[in-house]
Amino acid sequence: MEIRFSFILVSSVLLTGCAEHRLVVERPNPDGEHAIVNSKAYLLPRGQPRNVADCQTNLIDEVRVKTNFGQSLITVLTLGFYQPATIEYYCAKVPSDEGSTDE
């Protein structure tokens, strides 16, 4: 019984440990495209790989950077030399010329 309880406790901790950072524009214009990129940062002198949002409108509505427990554990085990994360880009739709945006 104790082994089963320990397994459930450890599994729940491993599955729920995550962090999320959000960057949202002041006046959002949602309903654009959605893209997910897996980012891998390395602590090496050669520089970091670039992650570019592929928005047809060149407008970004929201950016979310997420790390789960496994990604955080890899970062700790490699002493910060390898830092994986998941980046979500939400593209904004093109604003229309009709109407007014005054509040």
C-alpha cells in the first residue's frame, strides 16, 4: 500500500511541475495563427539558435514560454548548459481600416 501511495505521489509531482511566462500586447487582436516551437538554449560561446515566429502579418499578439518538470530537471542536471523550453506564438490578425478603435 505504501509503495502504491509513493508511486502516485511521485507521479503527480513529476507530471505537474511546470512554469509558464506570458507576454501579451496592451490591446490584443486575437484570432491569428498559432505556432509552437521547441527551443534549445546552450551555454556555449558559439551563440544561441534563433527562434523566429512565422506570422504572415508580422504581428504578434501573445508569446508563451513554458517549461515542464522534465525540462527543468535536464537544466539542473546539466548545470544550466542545456536549457530546453517550449515557445508558443499567437499571431495577430491584420487590423481593418473600417470603424474606430477609440474607447
